[in-house]
Amino acid sequence: MLDSADVYSRFCRLRGYNTLYVCGTDEYGTATEMKAIEEKTTPLEVCNKYHKLHCQVYDWFDIDFDYFGRTSTNEQTIIGRVAWLLTRARACVCVCVCSVAWVS
């Protein structure tokens, strides 16, 4: 199974476009805060739990991220900044920036 961003990144690669498909667990969102309150835990613990689950689900569905990280990591921050700088310099076009905010 593919999600729409995965399909689009695969399409771009087939067309020969330089493509980077990045996603991550959103550790700062309202959904995370609400889930932490519901589970009587911290947002960090919620993200630790669901990041592992999301990785397993995406692997099972063969979602092909170049990088699936967490919004709190230096890697995710660097990738986001570089994408913004390249877009600003018009060296590339960022079509979609996606963070996983879903928790169940």
C-alpha cells in the first residue's frame, strides 16, 4: 500500500527528478499532547511508543521514506532547514512537508 506522498515521490524518481521524501513523528503537536494526557504520560513517552509503531506500519506497507525521523532530532531540523534554504534559493521546489501527527 502506498500513501499519496509516497506515490508522488516514486513518480518523481521515475521521471529522474532529484527527490527526497522525508517524514517524521511530530513531537510538538496538539495530538501528541492530548494523547499524553489521555495515557497519563509525557509527550516524549507517547512519541517513543508510537514512533516505533509507525516505523513498523510503514515498513509493512512498504512506504519508501528516504528518512523517517522525529521532529525533536537534529537530523530532522537540519533536513527541514536545508529544504527551506534550497527552496528559498530556488534550487529546488518543496512540494510537501509532512509530519505524522496521528496517534491512536
